Amino acid sequence: LYNMKLILLENKKSQNKSKLNTIELFGLSRSGKTFLLKDLIKKGKRGLLNKNIQKFKKVFLFIKYFLNNPIKTIYIFYKTNKNWIFLNELSIKHYYKIFLLRNSYLISVFAKYELLKNTKKETFLDEFLIQSLQIILQKKSSEKEITDILKTLPQSGKILLIESSEKIRYKRIKETRFPGEQINRNYSIIWMKNTEFNYTIIKR
């Protein structure tokens, strides 16, 4: 129906009492995550879309998360902000926009965690914990770097892996735009190729 391959992965670490009662949608850009999430919500499933959280509330929830987890939060911001794409055509203004893009994304991730950490009803959502690594890491990363950050992040209860063929994804991208293209097209293309590389490591 969706031209997607769906694989549900469950966190079976029973000793981890902090894992969330969530199903996190994870996949490459234009694989159909948001489309599927909206459809699940229409069919009566509980889901959380980014637009459903007001900016002020996101900031408030992030501050709350930071106060509860200051060292972990600083570590993750440090690790993700040291990974940059450098191009001669990018200006300071471009880099400032990239800085805002990746850090506002991370703030949103921690705000969602704070919002859902005590929820009893299973909730579907995208652009969350695992997805944040793929989005925020700009360069090709190593398995060690990704593993170190994963160990620091909170854990979802389940992950719904969503895959569409490269042909379908790139067709959708041409009909819309590359992620980050509003900043610089060459930057966005390199970034997307790097996310595809990092995706294979995160998926494994």
C-alpha cells in the first residue's frame, strides 16, 4: 500500500526500566515516515507530530530535561556539534543556520522525551531519538562515535524501521527538495549522502 518495507524492532532489555512506551519511526529522508504517522493517527492510533507541540512548550520541556540530565545533555550536544561539513561556498550565515537547524532539532527531541516519559498509552512518533543521530551528524561517522552517543540517549520501547526504494525516495525528493536545501543545495546533497552512510551503521 505504501511501497514501504516495515520492520518492528522491540527493546527487550527488561532491566532497562527507563525505556519509553513509544514506537519510534526510523528511516531515510522521504522514506514515508511522516505520511505513515499521519495515516496511523487518522486510523485512531495515538501519535505525536512535531506541529502539535508549541515552540514555547518545547523550550520549557527541554529545560526540564536538561535540569534532570545536565551532563548527558551537554555531552550529546558536544558530540553532535563537532561533526561539520565544510564547504568554501558556505558563509558564516550559512553555518549559523546549520547550527540552529541541528540544535533546534535536538532540543525538540529532548522535549518529546520529557513529554512522553511517563505516558502509559503506546505512542507513535517520528524525528525522535534514533533519527536525531542520522539528522544531526553532518559528516560520515564511525561505528564507535555513533555507539557512544546511542549509549547516552534515552531508549525507545520499540522502533519501526521504514524503508522505501532509492528510486522512490529520490523521486519524492525531486518533487519536494533535498533536506537542508533552504540553506545551500550543495551542502544539502552532501549531507543527505552522509546520512545514507550513517544510516547503515545506525540500522545495524
